[in-house]
Amino acid sequence: MSAVAWTAVGSLAAWLWLLLGQGFFWRTDLRLPPRREPDEWPSVCVVVPARDEAAVLPESLPSLLAQDYPGRAEIFLVDDGSSDGTGELARELARTHGGLPLTVGSPGEPPAGWTGKLWAVRHGIGLAHARGPEYLLLTDADIAHAPDSLRTLVAAARTGGFDLVSQMARLRVESVWERLVVPAFVYFFAQLYPFRWIAVKGSRTAAAAGGCVLLRADAAERARIPDAIRHAVIDDVALARAVKGSGGHIWLGLAERVDSVRPYPRLHDLWRMVSRSAYAQLRHNPLLLLGTVLGLAVVYLVPPVALFTGLFSGHTGIAAAGGLAWLLMTATYLPMLRYYRQPVWLAASLPVTAFLYLLMTVDSAVQHYRGRGAAWKGRTYARPDTALDER
């Protein structure tokens, strides 16, 4: 067999394994677990770190203020040095809409070794601590919640005995680039962190989605959140690892009515979102980078190349292996497209999207080795490993 044939067969074998051996990552039916309402509702403090979020707050903050929660709940929005009037706009929205009480705080500039977002989260948790809440809801400023979001999160956590319950907010998919890139982003995330494995006690898989994390206050204290992850690039995954590593029981699934309102109209916007943390995900390791690039190529790029190479050269075996691998790839992507209400024909474009992610990952490494530091909303960090996630 030729090298092309072996590579095509290897790609097909990889897809067979991904289909059956990676926690059924491609399924999108993992939503909030069965739950019942508690007899007594625990107190909750909502912590919202926000930096220059005036453009999205009118769509997101009123949904938090309007939460239909039977227990005591309060919102702490931490204005992280905004220059667009985020804090004052938040106060005005609270005056206009009413609802849950809102406190706006400001943490000042983060000290060395802290990312700005986690420093803001620390400040918000500190403000909340005086209220003695049983739970903390950590949510981003661009996340809009259904009126019963907090209620269902608490009921799920209480019923299942979870220390952390996280929902991956449905991201916006309106522009052409959002339709091409965003569903694949969630698909790749689930492939790296199969949701079904996350909830298994004792498993090594741990992840959360930073836009919506309900966390028991005592679990946060036990895991030293956020101090233990103060320099983390991918802070939601680091948070989940810290909680699970300290003995906590965690859960992550897809959301139904928790949505991100942040737009990514251009490829440049999405590129920055991914490349900011892609190389950090690989622990800034050149060997892991090389393995990732080769893996993406074999798994996602080889199938269409093998199919067309086999068809044009008359090697039916190569064409069959490549075509079947591409078919499996397409089939596993369809549930995510349906979840995002996108046309099914986009499933065949996954190799193109994967190639874009490959380039974004390489660019992330290039930026790291150029030593430019990480820029986020006007704040530049001298060390590349202190970059912030998009929020």
C-alpha cells in the first residue's frame, strides 16, 4: 500500500474511534440533568466581570435583573476599568428595569500574576462573601439568561449533588463567518472535553463554560477559586479542574435558553477569539503544537484529499477510505448544526473550517514566540501566558 493509502486508512480508523470511543462527543442531547425544586431555596450571588461592555449590556443585564428566583439573589457587576461607561450604564439599567438588587464595584488594576478577568472575579466574590451565599453564579457580561435560568441551575445542582453546574451558552450565528466557525468551535470543544466524561466522578476530564457557571461557595473556597487559577489563560477549564481536583462533582452541558449576544461579524474577530488561547491550550509546547497540526491534517484534511485523489487516479480503495471518513465526519457534525439551527449542507464544509482552526493555532504560537504579549480590550500583558479568554 502507498503512503497515501495508509494515511487514508489511518484517517478512517481515527474517525471510527472518534465516533464510538470519545464519549459520544458529537451528541447534543446533554442538557440540564433531571431536577426537582428544593423545599427551601438557597441564597445566590451573581458575579459579572465586565470591561468595556456597554454595547452588549442592554441585551444581557436586564435578563439577570429579571430572574424569577424564589430565594434571595443579588447581582455584583465588577467594572474592570472600563472606558465606555459600563458601570454607569449598569446602574441606569438597574434603575430602569428594577428586579434583583445590583451592586457595581471596581477592583482597580490587577497585580502582577493576575489576569484582569480573574482579578475582577475575585473582587466580585469578595463583595458577595459578606452576604454569605450558598451558591455563586459566575456569568459573563454578554450572556442573556432566560427568566428561569438561575432557578433551573440551582434545582439541577441541588438534585444531582453537583458542586459546579455549567451550561455552554448558545453563541451567536448570524454572519457568514459565525455560521462557518462558531458551531465548529463548540464541536471541537466537546471533542476535547466530552461532556459525558466530565460528570463522571474520578475521571480526569474536567471543563466548564465560563459564560454560565453555578458554583457552590464552599466548593470555591475549598478549591481556592479564583486565587489558585489567577494566571490561567483558559480560566473556565482551569476552574473546573480545580473544583474537580479538590473533590468536587461537576457537570457541563449545552444550554437551551442561555445565549451569548456578542457579535463576531468578521473572520478577524473570530480569529482573535481562538488564537488568543489556542497555544496556551497546548501548554506552549512545540511538540504538542506539531502533534496537533498533524492530527488536524490527518483527521480533517486527509479525507477529502484522499477521496478526490483516489477518484482522479483510479484507486478506488483510497477513494473509499477517504469518502467514508468524510462521511463519518459529516455525520458527527450534523447534530451540532441542528442545535445551532444551521443548514445541513454546512456539515460538508468542516474540513475547510478545520483548516482555519489549524491556521489560528499556528498563528497563536507565532504570536507567543514573537513576545508581543496579549492584548485584551486595551490592556496589554507583558507575558504571553497571561492572555485572557474572550468574554
